[in-house]
Amino acid sequence: MRIGSGKHTYEWIEDWARIPDTESSRASGRTHGVAVNGTGSILVFHEATPAVLVFKPNGSQQSAWGDHFPGAHGMTLVREGMSEYLWLTDYKAGEVVKTTLDGKRLMQLSRPEIAAYRDGRYAPTWVAVHEERHGGNGDVWVADGYGQSYVHRYDRAGHYLGSINGTEGKAGAFRCPHAVLVDMRKTEPELYIADRSNRRIQVYDLDGRYKRVFGDDIANCPCGVSTHGDEMLITEAPYRARLTILDIDDRLVCALGVNDEVCTMEGFPNSRQLVKSGKFNTPHAVTADPAGNLYVVEWITGGRITKLAKV
């Protein structure tokens, strides 16, 4: 099945890869994070044991690890010199960790000691890094999407530097800043914040100063944010169901797999009877490989991993 048009035409490969059929995957198995490493393997972070699944380019499972991520959520791959690492968030355990690609823990970020957490929950959902390979300083930004709706900043060694919560700018306080991304497409890098429950994206500079906001009918339900070339890829869920592509100026290019009507159907989001080939259900994260193929993982019991093969 083909979807899209023009240079955004893709072959929809349903269940390109499947999560293992285990007790924990049947109970949850929600596929929340996805990344492509330098050798072309696709890594998926899902709520089951083992939590990190590594697939070959043909969709067969290569390896798996991680028996301590009950709230597996955001996955961010970074490169430092000749090595690659993962930043993983666990919203149930309240953990943000840096690991090797085979699961060795290298760093864990501590929860900031600020007033919001005296009685409030800490439930981090995503990480973005101002990578040194792109001329950055190595700062790490953590979105507390399911907790107190803050975005925290740490230096490359894991020392806490400060926080933002949206009240610094003209758009107002974040409500579920679900995902963050350091966007390197322009001359000056920017921090994109998927302000999901406010149904918009807020943009800051890398010193934590507000720059602008957009959303409305363009990307009004941002869940995950990534880039490929000059384009931005935004998964939208759960108030919409689609993959939205924007140009470098935050203008709509196209929307793929549009299935917004599913969001109001009985049994949403976890009923497998609602899942349709060629249409998304609850797209949570997206990544692209160097050839422009897209990999989308969805927040649904039992997981769903779809490949959009570039035509």
C-alpha cells in the first residue's frame, strides 16, 4: 500500500517488525521510542521486558536488553566521537539515564530540587541534547511531561543548570511538554518543545529564552518531534492520529496516515480492532534513516512498528 504523493510517497509496511510475544508485552508492550543507529539498526523502546529491542534493517530482531524500565518512554540517540549512546526516560520510575547501545548505564540525572517537587510527581518523558558534534555544548534538556510540566537543563556532566515552564514567554505555561528536540537545521539552533496538552509547539533558544509558538491546524497535537534534512517530522496523538511534516519555516508540507476519527471511537486507543493499514492510531515517535525511510512506533497495547519505505 502506498501513501502520500510526490516526493513524500511511501510504501506502508504494516508490522514491519514485531515485539516479542511475552506476558509483559501482551499486558502493555506500548512502543514509545525509536531511533536508527550508525549501522542501520532500528532501536525501539517499549513498555515490556526486555524494554529495548534492536532490529535489523529487514525487520528481524537482532538483540534485546533492559529489565528495569517499567515506564519506558522517550529514546534519544546521540553520537560522541566514534561512539553512540542512548538517553532513555522512564516516567513511572522517574528516571533519566544514559546508556551504551547494549545497555550499560553510564549516567543518571537527578531530579531537580525545586519547589515543584516538594509534593509533586516527577515523570520525565523525553530528552534532547545539544550535541558537541554539531557545535553544541553538550547540554541535556529533560521534559517532565507527565509530572510538573517543566523542562530542565543539565550540563554534559549531568549537573543541573535550571528549568523553564513556559511562564517565561508570551505563550504561557506548558501543559504536558511531552517531547523536546534541539533543532540544528538553521544557523542558530533552537529548542522545540511539544506542548501537547496545550496543542502547540513552543520554541526557545538554547539559553532557555522564549522565541515563538505555533500549532493551530498545523501541528496541534504534537507527541514526538524529529528532523530529516530540512524537514521536521511530528507524530500527533492522542487528539489527532497522523504524521505531520513541516518545512524549515514551520509550514505544513503534508500529513500522512491521517486517521483523526479514530480518536473518538469506542475502545480507543488500545483496541486492535481499530487498527487499519495505511492509517495511524496513536503515533508516538518517528525517526528516519539516511535513505529517508521513516519508522513510526505507536502507543497501543501490544505495540505497533510501521515502516514507511521511501518510493
